[in-house]
Amino acid sequence: MHYQSTRGSSIKIKSTEAIVSGISKDGGLFVPEAFPSLTPGKIIELSEKPYYERASYIMSLFLTDFSIEELNDYSFTAYNSNNDNGFTNNKIAPLRKLNSSTYFLELWHGPTCAFKDMALQIMPQLLTASLKKINEKSKICVLVATSGDTGKAALEGFRDVENTNIMVFYPKKGVSEVQKIQMVTQTGSNVNVVAVDGNFDDAQTGVKQIFSNKDFTDDLKNNGVLLSSANSINWGRLVPQIAYYISAYCDLITDKAIRPGDKINFCVPTGNFGNILAGYYAEKMGLPVNKLICASNRNDVLTQFINTGVYDKNRPFYTTVSPSMDILISSNLERLLFELSDKNSAAVTSYMTSLSEKGKYKITENVKNELKRIFSSGYCSEEDTMKTINKTFYDEGYLIDTHTAVAYKVLSDYRENAKDKTISVVISTASPFKFCNAVLKALEQPVNKNKSGMLFKDDLSLIDKLSQATGCEIPASLRLLGNKTPRFNETVNKDNMKESVLKFIKEG
Ligand SMILES: *Cc1c(COP(=O)(O)O)cnc(C)c1O
């Protein structure tokens, strides 16, 4: 299988090259030339397999430069529950039944307690293997700007991976306390974590400027260092995510909740559109999907888009209790537009040009109709996010995080409006213990910290409070945070990020 760019130049590359390059030279994103199909028989066959085999089979359909043995090997390393730093649930991506028509797909049993682990536990293996296969000898330096979850998941994924270094920039004010402690206590000999004096956009812009500084990157290349990114536009991050949609369907068959061929809905808390796009790709492969419901928080640019066909980022940016969805430009939407417009790369290019020049674009009626065929959308206010956490816990006995709550509320609204009784799966993207402060508030529990006199320990005392208030078990990796020592305390000005990278590369 080959990959092409959404912007249409005649580029045609292999999966290994797509994974190493990340983004296409013409500014577009890499997409598969065609979608492999998943037969009903194959879905039944997969439902008898463990998660890692489901994942390696799905990946093998797209990553044809790898043998199934190689993919099985990476997949087993990533998705097993036998080591201290890996997944803590042996189903890897378990389905939790709430009632006869509502299930939650828990994607947060990995080492960093957010769904980013599903891709970032395997992507470093795909990247280093791809480098070998294309005979690229440079050492890789991965740069990441994070609003919280990606940074930690990338650090865990790349920690002590041969021939790589990883450097993460996070906004000094803009990540939760638990997220910050997770990052600054990161172990590994090839990692570095730096706070940026600014918000997420400053950190992100800084990293983008480093990538586009040709003199700088050429210089590094001559010294044997290749910059790489681990963000969600990389094909190596998307392809592993297709697997859990299919896995959820397999588990519903095994549980006899559905018969093979029955259609189901997925409702996805969305930010950069990577997660839900993987669901769309699963549907294109033949997974029986009725609706993909895109859930937004107060930053509801995607809901507006799906309802009106106009994407307009000229609007206020809100900081919310679901920070991983606080985003105004959803990069992976470009890949969806490409498919919806029947691979019309000229149209995609004009939308993206309009987005960068005017901050908005409008899709044609045809594209909009295609969009509406499979997607539905809704948004959830801050108040409703808190109410949903409260109600879901006290009335239904299930504790969910702020992002998952957005999706659950949007699903409930959708059901009421559409009168749709199809079995629905809410994609649960983070452990509630990552967002203790907001979750405790939602449960109307006191959030005053136990003062030990140490900032670090004080912040972590909220984790214990949440466990005491709910009787829910603290994920092992978060419970152990209290024993760890902070290793990184550097803060840089947003204009000095390049120097900081250079220093890290030189001094290791
Ligand atoms: C990243 C993230 C999201 C958004 O996922 P996208 O693929 O960017 O749409 C939602 N919830 C959590 C907890 C996340 O970490």
C-alpha cells in the first residue's frame, strides 16, 4: 500500500516513509491510497483474539512494509499487562457496560492514564523500525509541545528507546497539577522536559518555528540529528487507533450485546480530530457504524462546522475543565475533507488556504451531505460537564473524567433529539484521577489540599481525596507518583526554545 498527500502533489510513498516524514512537503497530510476492507467473517475471527493480535492484524493491512511477525512483536510489547510500566488492565481497552444500550470504551489503562498511550506505546517502535528499513542513520530528536496528555504519553513511549532523544515543552500555566508532576518526574536517560513561559499556543508555535527553520534543521542533519514530531498528524499515531474501534465491536459480539453486522454508534470527545478520524477509517473499512458523534466542549468550533458546513476559528478561545479538547484548529479534519470530497485535493488545498488566510472556509453542499451521512455533533457547557460527572457517579455508580463527561452528555442530547436507540459506545479518554480538582468539585467534595508544606505532596493529596470520596482505586502509576523525585525544573522564554533544544542535543 502507498500513501499520498491530501494536497495532491504526485507524491507516492511507503508507510515507513510516511511515518518518518510526519507531514508532506506540500504541507498536506499522508493518507492511504485506498482503504483495505474488513470482512464480517474476519471481525468474528478477531473477536476471539486478544487485543494485541486485533491491533497487529489491523495495522498489517495498512503498514505493508512490515511483516505480520514484526507487527505482532511490536504490538505484544506495547499491549501487554505483564510489566510494571505498561497497561494495568489485561483487556487493554476494556468495554464497561453502563446499561443495555450504553457502553464506555476505557482507553486509559496505559502507563499515563490517557488514551494517547494507545498510540504512543507502539509508535516509537514503528518509527525506529521505519528508520532502519529506509536506511536512515541519523539519530532522532523528538520535539513535542503539549497541553498535558500527549507530552507524558510521548515521554513514556520514547523513554530509553535506542537512537532517540525526546524533549517536551509544556505551558507553565495550562496543565493540571497531576499532569505536571507526571512529566517532571519522568525517568529515562534520553528525556528532557521544559516549561514555557506562556500558554499552549506559545509552546506549539515555538516548536513549529523550530521545525520550519531550515538553516537550523540542515545544521542538525549535518551533525547526524533528525528532528521528528510525535503529534497526532503522524500516520504512525493514527493507524494504531483504528484498532480499538474494531476491538470494541468485537467485544460487543462476544458479550452477545449485538449480532455480527448490527450497526452501533460511537461518541467521541474531540480536540484535534485524531481519535474520531480513526473511527471514520474503521467505518470505511467496513465496520458497521450508524453514527459517529463528535463531542465538543465550550470550544465548539467542530460542532458549528458539522451543523453548518462553515469552519470558522475567528472566535474566543476558552480554557475549560477538559483542557485536551481546548483547540480551535483541528488538524486531522483535513484528512476527513479529503475523503468526503472524493479525494479532491484541489478543494482541500483551497479550504486550507482559506483557513490560514481568513481563518475560515465553507464546504460545498455535496461534501456537507456526505459529512451528515455519518457524523452528528453536539457540545457541552462547563456547567453540564460538572453535572454529568455528578449524576453519572451518584445515580449510575460510575466515575468518569471531564472529557468523557462531555461525550456522555452529548450522546444523551443526541439520543433525545434523534430518538435513536442504537447501542452506543462512549470513548472514555482519561482516568478521572488525572483531573482530581475538577472531578472533586463536580462531586461537591472539598478540594482543600492536605498541607504537608511541600507543593508536590500537597497537589498529590487530591488523588487520595478522590479515592476516599468515591471508593475508586487509584491507577498504579499515579499512586506511585508520591515516591518520585522531580528531575526537571527549567523554564524558558518562548523565544529561547531553539537554544534549549540545541543545548539538550549537545549535552544529552
Ligand atoms: C487528546 C485528548 C482528547 C482529544 O483527542 P483528539 O484525537 O485530539 O481529538 C480527548 N480527551 C483526552 C483526555 C485527550 O488526552
